[in-house]
Amino acid sequence: MMEEINPVISFVSPVYMAEKIVDKLVVEIQKVMITINQPYEIILVDDRSPDKSWEKMKAIANKFSEVKSVRLSRNFGQHPTIMAGLSMAKGEWIVVMDCDLQDQPKEVVKLFNKAKEGFDVVLAKRKNRQDGFFKKTSSFIFSKIYGYFTDTNYDNEIANFGIYHNKVIKSILEISDSIKFFPLFIKFVGYNSTSIIVEHAKREEGNSSYNYIKLVSLAFNSIISFSNKPLKLFVKFGLMISAISFMFGLYNIYLTLTNQIDVLGYSSIIVSIWFLSGIIITTTGVTGIYVGKIFDQTKNRPVFIIDEIR
């Protein structure tokens, strides 16, 4: 019986609506690994895609021994799907890339060579992003908002694509946050990291599964998960309103004592009530959201469930 050779490089790719390109993805990776000439494995994780991606993935796994196809029990989202693949990766190095071939497998040669210089993380910085205006704009806005709320620099030209040492991935898998966002986890765990410029390709087939609502939800959940700055801002805002109200009260006392007020202002009272009520409701709502996230975390539910492995 032949001894199983552990892979040096594991490829992890979340798959969704990719029935027309998943086989090409595998072929392109195989071409690259002929150049690198190291044992490898390819882990494709189907996020319960509604098309025929799973049928294609099963056929590919049956054809190539280095390919492992995994299907989740339902649609969990891109980043939990990545975590599912990472949990099965055995390589010393793990490459994470999207399945749409905008992350080009040929660029892995650059990433791997850079990693061998002594880096634990080599991120792919996309040169001349080939995304649409909406996606590039929303990514830029998210990077600025997230950077502000977390007091960090977040580069919107860097996403999931990169090569990571297995000790980095082990650290990421130990993070128990119920909200998963792979690029932020990479930033959180640290290690010796760098980035290199890679070519970014146009999407081969279909459109991105992220619509406006999903992008806003992802951005909101990521900020809530990684920062308590919104709560701090509301505290500062509340103190500022209190200070202004106190000064305004002193001013009104002065006007009363000097007989400068003839008729009490009905409009100003109504505006003040609605304004302060809005602040109270908003602050309570933000606090409630944080409490809800704590509740979700304490339930400790799995962030993904594997249904089938081929």
C-alpha cells in the first residue's frame, strides 16, 4: 500500500453558481502546479448553489484524486464556506481564492515564491480591478467606514486571495466569532505578512452573488463584530447634547429673570422632544443590536454544516 503524501499546497475555493467555470478553475490550478511541482490538493466547497455546480464538482472529484468536493447542508454565505474548506485543508500552505477566475491561478506562483522568502501571509493586491462600478465603489466605501470604526487601515484592493501558512489558518479557525469575515480575521491574527500586486481578471461567467442588501448586511455585521466604536460615539453624542441642553437651560433662566420671554415656545418644545426621543430610540436600538450579537454568540451554533464530501 502506497504511503499517502501530504500536500504542500492546499487550494480552498468557495463555489456558488459556478457550474460553467468550476472545471476550468481546476484545470488552471493543475497547470500552475505543474510549474510549482509540489504535492497539492484542491478543496471545492459548494455553498448549496441552486444550479448544477454540485454535479460538476462530484464529477471533477471522481476524475481527479487531488480534488475534494464538499457540499454544505444549506447556504451559509461565502465566508463560512471558506472556513469549511480551511477546516479540511492539510497543506503546509493554503491558497484561498474565489471560483469565478477573477483570482487567477497563475498568480499563485508569485505568491508562493514570495512566501518562501520568510512570510507567513502573502496577500494578493489586485491591480486594475476588473469589477463593475458598483462593486468597486461599495468596496471603497466599506474600507473607509470599517477603517474609521476600527481605527485601522483596510485596503479595498485586497480580498480573500492569498497564500497563508497553516499556522495562520489554525489561528483563524480558533476564532469563535459567530460572524465570519476572512480578510478581517487575517488582519486580526497578525503574523509576518506582506502583499504583492497581481493581475485581476474579468468575471468569466454570471454576476456576483452579492447584491446591495447583502453587501450592506456584511459591512454592518463586520463592523458590529469587530468594533464597539458606534456605542462610544453615541455616548459622546449624548454627552454633547446634555452639555448643549444645560447651557440652553441656563440661557433660558437668564431670559426669564430679565423678563425677556413673553410667550413660551411650543414649537421649540415639540422639536426638542422629537429630537431627544430619536436619539434615545437610536441609542437603545444600537445597544440592542450588540446585545443580540452577544446572544447569537452564546448559542455557539456551528457556522457551517457539511452535508456531503466527495
